[in-house]
Amino acid sequence: MARVPIDPKLLFMTMTKPEDSQRTLFGRRLRHLRLENGWTLAETAERAGLAISTISKAERGIIALTYDRLAQLAAGLDVDMAAFFAAEGKNFTPGSFAVARKGEFRRQETPNYVYEMLFPELWHKAMSPMMGTLKAHDVTDFEEFVRHPGQEFLVVMEGTVTVHIDGRDPVTLNRGDSIYFDSALGHLYASDGDNDARILVVCAAS
């Protein structure tokens, strides 16, 4: 099998980057992709089904977008989600493989989640793998459920996690437990106890 080469310049050593810098870099990349298509904020918002203010704040580094908003925006801009995190990338091809060493990911931090987006240099992946830290400890920390097309897998790496699915009883997962579900269902993850839980999540488009 051919190994997909990884350009070290595209890798993001997250422990050395403050959150503000991450949001600023994301915002610049988002603005570049929008202007590359010649679209106004209003046109982009209409295509993505998001508020103009949401896109404007993301471009200015004021807010970080959750996974469902990232998916909407990628669909609206007709780009791979990985394009938000790497200016250049290679399409994943049959027979190839890539290795991500510890610390090689792009960070996206929201008030409740820290997303560690793996393999941002590989575009058009069938799956979006990410590790993360759950800062939220109660369902009341969220304004609304997250939902997006496709299927989702979660395994708890450290701590205990409660998975809230809209209209269903909460599910508590301990270290090593996992769950697989239709991600079009409204869903939220929250850490149990005093410590923030660590998880691995894989999202696949339908």
C-alpha cells in the first residue's frame, strides 16, 4: 500500500497554540474559502442554513463552531470539512494509509467541547475521526441538541460520560464503553464527576 505523505508544516502541535490563535486561524481560513467563491456573508449563510452573524463571528475569531455547524458550513461552501483546518491536503485514495503521531491534530474548542480533529491533511475521508475533552458536566450547559446527517461512534477513553439523545433515556458510559447511533438524532455528551472525560469519536456521512 502507498503511504500518504504528510507535510510537517500542515500539522498543528496544539499544546503550543492558545485558543485565540486557533480561532483566528480558523476564521482566516473560512473567510478565504468564502471569498474564493466570491460569496457574500449573506450568500454563504443562505447556502449553509446558518445565521449571517454566526459566520461573521466565526470569521472574526469570536466564536468556534460545533461539529454540526462545521458540517453545515462545509456543505454550503461545497468543501471538505478538513479544508477548514488545512490550507492544503491530499485526497485519501484506495490502497493508501497515513499515520498521526500523538499531538498531531487541529484543535477546535467550544464552550463545552474540545475537538481534536485527526488527519486534517487528508481530504474526502469516509469518516471524520476526532478525540476530545468534554468540558460540559450537565445537559443544562447546552443551549440545544447537536444533530447532523450520518452515523456516529463514541468510545470513552478516560472518565465517565453521559450521552443524552433527544427523546431517549440518558446512557452512562464508563471507560472502555462505546455507543453507535444515528447522528441525525439530537445528541449531547457530558462528563460525569469532577474530571473532564476524554473520548474518541468517529463521524461518518450517510
